[in-house]
Amino acid sequence: MPEESLDLFFERLVEGEPISRRAALRRMAAAGLVVGSAGSLLAACGGVEGTDKGGGETDVASVSHPKVAIGTVTVSNWPLYIDKSVIKDWEQQVDGKLKYVEDYNDNEEFFAKVRLELEANRPIGRDMVVPTDWMAARWIELGYVEPIDKDNVPNAENLLDSLKSPPFDEDRSFTLPWQSGITAVGYNPKKTGRKLSSINDLFDPKFKGRVSMFNDWRDSAGLVLLGMGKNPTTASEDDYLEAIKKIDDENRKGQIRRFTGNDYTKDLASGNLWACVAWSGDLVQLKADNPDLEFLVPEEGGMSWSDNMLMPKNEKNYYGAETFMNFVYDPQVAAKIAAEVNFFCPVKGVKEILAADDPELADNVLIFPDDATLANINPYPSFDSEVERKITAEMQKVTGA
Amino acid sequence: MSQAGATAPAPALGRRSALRRRRALLPALFVAPGLTWLLVFYAIPVLTQLWVSLQTGNPRDGFTQTWNWDVYPDALSEYHEQLFRSVGYAATATLLCFIIAFPLAYFIAVKAGRFKNLFLLLIILPFFTSLIVRTVAWQTLLSDDGWVVGVFQSLGLVDEGGRLLATRTAVIAGITYNFLPFMALPLYASLERLDRRLVEAATDLYASRWTAFRKITLPLAAPGIFAGTLLTFIPAIGDYINAQLLGTTRQFMIGNVIQSQYIVVRDYPVAAALSFVVMVCVLIILALAVRLIGSRQLSEAAVA
């Protein structure tokens, strides 16, 4: 039985209808299938001597991937992050085969899995992967990425202007966003007893032990910096360490119940958490089950991020991968994906298409942020990888490990 | 003829000495599979950890061997809290396991009669489900608005507005639950083999039931107690699922630290050093246990 139809079968079995990616992640988290990144410990225990540096410099300007028969393209993406019919449509259009694998569960975990191959300049068997901004930055810095031949991706011009030049890839030579999202505050007004407006409301002593934050300092410390009146994108290493110190203080007071990954959604839905750092797409999903929940982009602002399509070094089918990128940047196709996954859509013209079919979705500012929201969200900072690792180590000390 | 006479015994002698040599090799051959196992799955990994732990560098520029022994005092001073906590939680959970499992095993071995196998099956039954799924079920069970917390609150065991989930109690309870069979089954094995007539003889000789229990049952169950303790305590030290799912960062154990050092921080030397420390701790505990009760009794109980 083909993989997709098996997936669909299980989705229908559980739900009676196909479910979205985040909802399924939530369910998987509930079933404990996304616990930390335990499964990849072994993968990471491999040899560590030698250097991560591989690849070598590529001349970005002269990149050219000849147009050939598509053949088979292998893509690794996050689970339930696509409308599966898109895969079939593409296969039909280009007369190729798309091996769409949903094995990208966690940035660090996936990196640990493929690190040794990349380091040794060997193919990892994926023509395209979809890491989050900071992880994409790491791949680019280490020279593990093949530039995109823009001639093969004319639709790339549909990319939202606000996403056109992230600090890690100023002219999008290597990456294109798959979906974007906002990190801000999720809360239950029935539990908190009042409307929240500021990030610092997370530190209201009345919510002691009912607040959670993410393990990842880019989200948690980024928001805390906003609460301190600083710009998290341009903040210095010391600023971040100060924000982490503040999180540490609150944690020692018992204010923060847990540091989580995806699994916060279960605690928020069941009422264990009253307010927490949260991802926009999750809340669109959670609200469908529990209308009490609210997603708040605080007055100080929120963090924004993208998961980016990129092509690893030493693979075979770059032209195929680029053709697929071009396909998903067609607004019609992007609209299909947006309607399914509920994150915010990086492609221009999608809102107008959805407005006809599903006006409610098209008006959702979490999927199509208005200008006010866009002005109020900040991309992750970009640090040297060793600085990043130092901050990560500090944050891990606070989160207990 | 003389030539033949001279050479004839020689092959026989050769055969005999070859046989003798093979006989001498025989014990080594018997030990070989076990030794290979130990080498491949224990010695080599442990030594690799030791080797990696002494390197310095970073993931970007690579790691080189510098025999940096300082990593041990550094790692221990940073993470001794989690290490002690692991030992403390594992010891508490082992004790609780014993308190719960002993009466249980005694009942099954002595009183359950023809339902013995049914009860044994009931102990093992939850283990057909994955450890993680079982532990996540506890999350639901212990949630703040759940009935367990409600009952505990009305009994005054949990403060009003207090919680069970994300506390030390939840983590230790989780470990106890998840490791119970490792205690119950060896205990059952040694209690089941116990000759009931010895207890009868003791009571015939005017020993009270308590004295008979103390002087007969308990010593004869000792191998089971030791095996159960080791089988529970050793894996419990390295456990991190319960702390991750039922606890907070204030309950994190050494396993959580090692995981995050490997995957998130990517400080491989520190992660390797901590793994090495844990393995050495386990080895010391095992050696002490062997000294205390002898390896034969230990393996007998474990095998039974």
C-alpha cells in the first residue's frame, strides 16, 4: 500500500477526516512519539573527531542545473506539513516521482542524523530538506548547501517581501521558505482571569507554576528581550545571556512549570498551563478544539521564523528539487498547502485565492498577517555558530540539562 | 619397516597433542561468545566514551585529542546535582518497588495457586505497551484538573491549587511504576523456589511466624532481592523519560543532561565524560554487589 494512502487511512481512522500537521504533532506528542529527541541519541554518538566543515565554497552566481528528465526527487519534510494531493499533482505535471518522506521531526535530531555524511562529503539521499532558519544558517555556514538555480524557480518572485533577505541568506541564494510562523503567547483567559497584553504577563506571580516556555532560547529569550524593550534580532550575546538569566530567576521562583518543545500543546489544552510561549499555527489548531484559547502577539511584539527548503550538497537531482520548489510557489498550490497546515504562508497572492473558497481562513491574521502584525514580529538573530553554541549551553543550564 | 615403525606413532602423538591443545582451548572457546559480547557492547563503547571525553574543540572546527582530564572535574562540578539526584531517585524508586513487589511476589508464589500464571501475566501485561506511551498516560492521569489530583486534594495530601504532575513525586512514582516488574519477577522466582517445609519446620520448632519469616524466608529470598534491586536500580539511574515527561527541569536526571549535551549543545566531550562516569558508577555498584553476595548467587537469581 502506498505510504500516503496508509497515512490517510490512519488519519481517517482517528479523526474521521484528514488532520493537519500540527494537530497530528500534538497527538504524537501526546502519544509521546516526539519526546525530546531521544531517538537520535545513538545517531549523535558516532565519531566526533574531525571537522564539520565540508563542501567548500560554491560560486553562487554561476550555478546552473541543466533541465533534464525529472526522475525521482526525494524530499524530507516535517510531518503533516503538506496537502498530500499536491504531491500527486506535481508528479502528474512533470511526469516524475516524488519520494516525500516525513522524517524531519526536530532540527537538532535531523542534523545529528546526517551530520557525519555531510561532513564526509557524502550524499544524504535527500534532494531537499526543510530546516528552520537558524538550522538553515548552520548548514549554509558549514558549506553543506547547494545554491538554487533561480532560472529553474521563476515563481520564487512570489515570495513575500518581508521574507526576501534574512540575515543568513541575504539574497535567498540557498533557501526558500516553506512555511512561516510566529512565536508569541498562547493563553486561556478563563484560567488567567484576565486578558493578557504583555510578554511580562507570563511572569505574573498569580500564574506561578502554570507557565511554560520553549527549550529553545531563540524563542524564549527572544520574547523576554522584547519584554525588556530590546530588539531580539539585533541584540548582542550579552543581551541574550541577560534574558536567559531572567528566565533562570523566574524558573527558580517556580514560576515556570516546564520547558517544552512541541509538547506544550497538550498541557495548554488540558488546563495544566494557563499561559505559555506558543507557535501561531498550533493555536489555530487548538482553537478549533477549544475556542477559549487565545493567541496573543503582545504589544512588545513576537518572534517570526520560517522553515526553509534547501538542497544538500552532493545530491543528484537538483533540477527536480528546483522544479518542485517552483511548483509550491505557484499561488494556487500554495493556497492548498496553506488551507491544510494553517501556518503563515510565504507566498504572495494566496490570500486572494482562499478568500473565494474559505473567507474565514483568508481573514485569519495568523495565516495572513496584516501589516500591523508583520511590523511587530522579529526574525531570529544571527550569531557566529560558536556564540550560538555558548548561548545554547547557557540556556540548557537553565532548562536543567 | 624400521622406518615405518619409527614414523607410525608420530601422527598418533601429534593427534593426541592436538587433542590436548584443543582441550586446553575448550574453556576459552566456551567463554568466547560471552567475551566478544562484553567487548563489543561494553568495553569498546566505554573506552570510546573515554577517548571522546578527553578531546577538546567545537563542532565547527572539529575535535582533537588533547587528553584534557579537566573535563571530569568540570563536568562533575556543573552537573553533580543531576548525578546525585539520579542516584537518589533511583534508590527511592528501588525501595518503593521492593515494598510493593515483595508482598505481591509472595502472594503470587505462595497463595495464588492455579492463578499464578494469570497474575504473572498481569504484571507483565503493561509492558506490551511502549514505555513512553505508558508514561504519557500518567501525564493524563496526574493532570492538574484530573480526578487523581482532586482525590489527593480532598484527602489533604496535595495543597489546594497544588499539583502532582511536574513534581518530584510524579517522577519517582513514574520510575517505580515503570520498573516494578524488574523487581517483582526475580523476587517471585526466588520465593517460588523456596521450600515451604523449611518454614513449617521452623514453626514446629516454636519459631513465631515473624521469626520464621526473618530467619528462613528472607535469607532464602536474598538472591532475588539483590537481583531485583540491581535490575531496578541500575537502569533507573540512567532513566530520563520519566523526568522528561512527568517532571520539570528541577527534576532532571543525568540522562537528560547527557541527551541534551549530545543533541542540543553538541559538547561531545562533556556528554561522553558524563556517560563514562555513569558507566563507572554502575560498574562499582555491580562490583560491590558481587563482593557482598557472590557472583554465583547473583547470576542464579537473575537467570531464574
